[in-house]
Amino acid sequence: MISQAVKALVDYGLRRGLLKEEDTVYARNQILEVLKMDEYEDWEADGTENAPELEEILKTLLDYAAAKGLLEGDSVVYRDLFDTRLMNCLMPRPSEVTAQFWKRYEESPQAATDYYYKLSQDSDYIRRYRIVKDMKWTADTRYGMFDITVNLSKPEKDPKAIAAARAAGQSGYPKCQLCMENVGYAGRADHPARNTHRVIPVTINASQWGFQYSPYVYYNEHCIVFNGSHVPMKIEKATFKKLFDFIHQFPHYFLGSNADLPIVGGSILSHDHFQGGRYTFAMAKAPIETYFAMEGYEDVKAGIVFWPMSVLRLQCKDSDRLVELGNHILEAWRGYTDEAAFVYAETEGEPHNTITPIARKNGAVYELDLVLRNNITTKEFPLGVYHPHQDLHHIKKENIGLIEVMGLAVLPSRLKGELTELGRYVTEGLDIRSNPSIEKHADWAEAFLREYEKQGIKITCENVDAILKKEVGLVFARVLEDAGVYKCTKEGREAFVRFLKAAGFYEA
């Protein structure tokens, strides 16, 4: 049976184009070496229509490895480290992937990314069979149709692996999960295996960067573009230039950056990187409320976007003009204080104002969305004034980074079980506060239940799932409103306009 699984894995590599026929014996022997197998019995497959799925093949091989004591522990962490070694036996060298990518680029940028995205999935770097388990739905709000995801594809670490990583001490190689040194890295208990990882080298603003896909693909063709050197995030004029350098090379993708300050930044501020992909977020579809212009930049359209966060959209056929104006706005915002709107450029020497920028090409026009961010904290809001407030932490407590800014909620995996249990308690009329696992949701649930009761809507087993998903979407809209510096109110818009006028804009 184990020989059959080895044969099935090699055949999978052939079907997916990871291997050529002349590579099969080599690949088989590499797999046998990883499995410490001295014997192999060849057999004839039944045909591609009866071929087992990759997940099934790997499970058979991993069960064998566990039984033979080849794993440090029979848990998802160590199984992932081991099966990535197996998949690497099918992989082309990094130089081959790079050559194939740029060969296809001569046909079109899309042909190149299609090849690379398929490779990233076929190699199991992107674990498709886990991604499909993520909960995904859309929620209709006053700001448009938000995307909601409960991420289940990122494996939880087991206690033994956590303890092993602690005992092993902190490793300085690679410096982080975004470094070039991850290519081919075997991984360890506290660092994912990257044997199958391949990075496309790209030149951005005359410096060496890397292009890869996220292994957790929160949206279609979710890519990461990262600095070839381990340098911290910094939003500056060069940031806008880098974003558009990439868009010029891959005009079918958008690219954006997390902010560069704690609380309003992303999860990795230590390594300069961007995120992009082939996807249109709700924010990109949001309309401009009011147009503005600036002397010397009459060729650039600018406007406040109807969005829960504070977004200024710039549009021009010349991306260099957007780089220049974007930098002017960034510098103006860095130093801007408006006490009446509780906007402080700095307190006690600590800077608070920064920007989350997103670049794209829309037809013949380039667009640059500048999302104004501020990370000030108070005793009332110790995690951030412009951060999800405490009453929403039962759904979302983490930083609001680039992806969520654009209208896609990435919610914790705990919500899958909690929402299921909450639905049962609601439909059976049980006391939510009596259950420690869901009591955090009691205030929220009781509030929306009263509203449905007023409307004469009975919540049943048939509609509770849809109702809970709708209400989670409305909570996410409030999360973004909390994170917005200027609210979508009369006072909020007046304050936003005060900043724009201070920066030199006038209403068009």
C-alpha cells in the first residue's frame, strides 16, 4: 500500500506538470529517501479518473511516517513539516520556476501569474483542501457588499510543538517569514516548512524585491511583494513609486501597503512588504462623494470616498503625478493636528498619523487610495481610539490591516464553533450567559434579537445561520467605522474637509 502511495504521488506530479516523464525515477527515489524506505514494488495505476486526491495520498504517507517514528510528533505541525519535504521531491529548482515565469511573461503578465499561481497550488504550498474549509460569505451594508471570512486553513499549533519551539530557543534564521532565505527552508516547530516555496525576483524602484503568493489566500491570487532585504515597513514617497512600479509590470493586479505604525499597521512591521492580487474589493467599488482639486495638480481628480474609513482617492493617467501628490498629502497628514476632531500628529514625541495606500489601474486611469490612519490611545481605549472598540472584541479584536481596510473581514477561527453554538441557544431559547464559550456574545445577540422581535421575525433553525452571518457583517461595518479617523457624519465630513483644505485642496 505504501508503494502505491509513492507511485500515486509521482503520478500526481506528472499530471500537474510538476514533473516530466524522465524525472519520475528521480522523484520516486527522493520520496523513498525521505520515507527511509529500502524496498519499493512498482504497480500499474487504474487511470487518472480513479487517481486519489493529493490530501488522501499525503495522509497515507504521513500515517506511514508516523508509524515508523519518522515524525517528531504526530500532530499537524510535524505532519506539515514532513509532507512539505515529500512535495519538494516533485518541485523544480527556483531558477527553473523563474525562467518559466518570465518566459510566459513575454506572452502576457497574466500568463505568467496564471502559471505561478497554479504552481503554488499544485505544489501544496497553497493547501487547497484546507482553503475550501474556510467560512466565506458576503454581507450587504450601507457601504457596499463586504466579504467576510472565518479563517480555518491556518493550522493551530499544538501544545507539544509550542513547548518544543520554546525549548529550542529563538532562531535568527530566517529573520522572519518574509525573508528571501525562506526559499527551500525545511522549517521547524515555530516556523512553517518552506521546502516548496519559490519566489519570483522582481525589480521595484531599482532595488531587488520578491513576488510570492500567500499560502492562506484570503482572496483570489492573494500575493505578497517583499523587500529583498530585511528592513522595516516605512510609508514614504518611495512607497508610492514602488506600488506603481509593480502595477506597471502587472496591471491586472492591485497592490497596497499596510501602515507603518503599531495598532494601525499589519502583523509584520519588521519587513517591508506589500499585498496585492487579482481581486476587486468593496472599497474599490465605493463611489466618490465630493471632488476636490489642488493648484498645480489640475490633471489629478481627487475625492472623498463613501467608506467607513477615511479614504481620499486620486485618479490620473500619469502615475508619476499620483506619486508626487500622494507624497504631498502624506507629509501634510504626518504633521496635522485638529484637537476638535481628536486628531493629534504626535503626543510626547510619539507620532500617530500615517497612511494605508492602495494602487491600481482602472482602464486607462491609475488610482491611488490613501486611507488616513491614527494610532493614538487613551485610558478609555487602550488598544486605540481608531481601532475596534471593546464592545466589538467578541467578534474582532485584532489590528485592522490592509485587507480589512478594503472591506474583507478576516475573523478568528473560534467563531465557527461559537456561532454554531450561539445559533442553537437562540433557536432553543436558552440562556446565552450561562455558557462560558459564548457569553461574550450575549449583549450583541440580545440587542439584535429585540430588533427582530419588533419586526415580527421569528428566528428558526432554517434562518438562524443567515441571520447570524448578516449580523456579523454589520458588526464588521462598525469595526471599520471605529477604525475610521473621520466618521461618515456631518461633523466627520467637516473635519475631513478641514484637513484637505489645510493640505491645499479646494472643492472642485
